[in-house]
Amino acid sequence: MSDFEDIQIFVRVAELGNLSAAGRELRHSAAVVSNRIARLEERLGVRLLNRTTRRVNLTTEGDVYYRHCLRILSEMQEAENAIANQKNTTRGPVTLTCPIAFGNKYVVPIIPKFVEKNPDVQIRLHLSDRLLDLLQDKVDLAIRIAELKESSLIVRKLAANKRMLVASPAYLEKHGTPNVPGDLLHHNCLLLRFPGSQQYQWTLVGPNDEGAATLAVSGSMDSDNGEVLTRWCLDGHGIALKSHWEVGAHIRDGRLKVVLPDYQPPSHAVYALYPENRYLPTRVRAFVDFLVGEFGGTPPWDR
């Protein structure tokens, strides 16, 4: 039993004037209550209560201590009420991280819509292609486009997302078009590299149950920024592994072509990740629900 609980017991004994009555209310025996008071008196080095067979009364020191304890308990209650109000009110900051290109294209434009509906919420957006640790970096919410590993985080799917290999017509005309996955080993592959990235290995699933092939591809240029790879790809410098949300418009307008269309990289859906929701603030829950509503059904890049 903590010192704080000892204080609570002392206050109820002082108010009720009886050890047994305080024990019944707090679901402790009279002996336990008496021991808790004795421990408190020993720690303070003063007698707090004068005891008789029927009633207990505060000593002079006990009365001073009682009044201070009341203030402490009142402030603790105010603190708990403040947290409860903060938890149950859509108010306060939401720290969000997401990939740079995806954030710029699809998250940045919709944040004002959420803030307009929730003016007491402040969105703190961090755009990064690095995978931040939500707990260590004190992030409320992450948008990830990846094959997720087992973790204690809560995961909500926002949208499906196909991936594909793409190159510009100019690159393919100059260097030839790959016909089988093994041909990629002889091409300039544009890679997304950062600590923890696995994109230096490309996995392709073939048609007719051929199974998956994983290739250790390489190239003369790499970056930790996905938008840089798209730019290089558009400029004819190599083949890139990209998500449909990144390059769908470029494929439709003919600036990029799908390479090895019969061999598909595993799809990586768009997810929202956040710590377990037992104590999830209302503002974070509201923003997650908002994202689900914005990206649910047909995602923006397929509309």
C-alpha cells in the first residue's frame, strides 16, 4: 500500500472519527487501518490521533496534517479531472509522421479540413522516409506503406496499394526492355536506401504460380527520398520500384511504362499505426477516423 493510500485512510478516519467505520468504507479491516495510521505517525515522528475505545480525535499536529492532506487530495482530483477532460475532448496536439512524397500528395492537402472541423487540435506533421520509433520519438501516429512486422502497435488499414517496376520510354529505348526478372541484374536500378530499408532486394511474384524471385539489384544512384527516385526515373536514368499512388498519373500520360507487368512486387497497403488504444487520446482517435474516412473505399490515386 502506497503512502498516498495511507493519506487517504488518515483523512477518512479523521472525518469519520472511527477506525472501523473508515475500514468498512475503504474495504480494510480495523487492524489494517490502525497499522496504516501507525506507520504514517512513525514516518512523521508525531502522533496524529488520540484514540479512545469508541472514537478517535485529531491531535494539534494531526489537525495541521489533515488540512494539508485535504489540499493534496483535492489537487490530485483536479489533476485526474484535467486528464479525463483532455482524454475525452478533441483538443491538443497530434504528432504525425508519414513518407515525404505520400505526405505531400495526400496528407498535407487534407489536414486543413480536419483542423477546420476540430479547431482545438494542433497537427504536428513530420515528413520522413525513415521509419521513426513511435514511442522513442514521441510520435502519436504514423502512416506506413510497408510490409508490417509484428509489434505492439495498433494497425488500421487506410487503403490498398499496388506496386510496380517502372521506367521511362527513353531509358527502355536506350537500354532495352527486361523480359524476365533476371534481366534486372543488368540494368540500372534506382534504389531507396536508408537504415532499415530493404529495397536493395526486389521480390517479384511471377504468373502461373511460378513463385517469388528475390533479386539483389544494384544501380549507380540511390536516395533516401522517394521523390528523388521518381524524378530520376522520369528523366530516363533507370528502373524504379514504385507504388501506384506515386506513378499512376505518369503511367497514364505515357511518361513512364510498367516493366515486367507479369511479375508483380508484393503489395504494400497504406496503414495507420499508433500505440495501443486503451489510453488513446480522443484527438488521436478522431484523426485516425478522419484518415480512414478520407482514404477508405476507392483511394484518391484511383479515383
